[in-house]
Amino acid sequence: LTYYFHLNMTISFIDCNSIERERLKASLNDVFNINYVGSRIDDIPLDTEFLLFLAENDFFINRRNIDFLSDNVNRDLKIVVMDRTPSLRRCVQAINLGIKGYLTTSFSLRTISLVFKSVAQHRLFIEPSVVSILLDRLAEYAEYLEGLTFGNPLTDEEAAVLDLMLEGQTAREIAPRFNKSRRAIDSIKREILAKTGAKDNMGLVFYRVF
């Protein structure tokens, strides 16, 4: 089943590779209203609703790119990155910058319309192959996940203590924040471990993530 249809969206493409740029334009010309294809972010028209940014290796350390993304996410330009050197770290960086879609260059262009439909509805889209990498990584930590329990929620105080623990603070450092003794904080930490089923701080990290 192929999802391939025209979307009434005004989109720009940024790619420093002119050959790839034209290939992308030819592939998607029947799907979107394309108003700019080029390599200069300063030339993107103001009426652009969506931006597909093909990211090179230095994309997330280029200050100009980061400033541009931050400024334009704030004005509700919906940005999707297609990453030429994908990784979980770069995916997280993209999300932290407010990017709404993260793809790799192996993603099928014939289904990209689904990505932009999702982004248009303010939903985050991460390419399934990237999610699979994350799940594979999590499998390496199965021993920390197996014993976790979520049926006995933490109190507000316990959750606040847990956050400080995960920041690396000791019971001695945490105690003054709650006007309690170090021994009282140790007791709260034991209660947190009992409620969550975590064996140690690594298990608590996964508990907090999920």
C-alpha cells in the first residue's frame, strides 16, 4: 500500500548538495507546493509553512543553524530534519531544538506525506528505524527494567527527592532543601526503591524515563 497524495502545504527544502536537492524536488513536486529549493536559510520565503532540512555532519554544532531553528520554531515554522549521519544523540538534539520530525536519508520519500500530515497536527514524528535503535539499546539494560513497578506512585516529596538523586546529589546535600535530617532522606530513598522496584540508581533512571 502506497500513501502518495498531494498536500496543500507550502514547503521549502534546504540542502547544500545541489544534485540531491534537485532529486528531492523532482520526487516531491507532485506532493507539495514547493516555494523554495536551495542551500541558503536566509532565502527561505516568509510564507513557508514547512521546512525540510537535509542535515550534514556538522548540522547540530553549527551556531547559525541552531539560531535559525530556535527563532523559526518560535514562529511556528514546522521543521523536519532528514539526517545524513543519524544517531540517537542527534535525534535527541533535534527534539530539544523543537524540530517536529526526524528522518534518515533511507526513509522512503513515497510516504513522506504522512510525516508532514503528522507534523501539521503538532505531533512529533521519529522515523521507525531510529526508534528500533532505541529499543535495541534498551534491551541491553533489561535487568534494570524487569523489576520496575509503576502501580504505587511516588508522593510529590519522593518525586522531588528522586529528581535530586538523579542529579547526583547526596542525602547530605538534599536534606536542607526539605528541612530534614540526612537519615530522613535515606529513609525516603529506601521508600522510593521499594515503591519503584529499582535495585539501584540506574534502575531509578529508567523508572523516571518511563
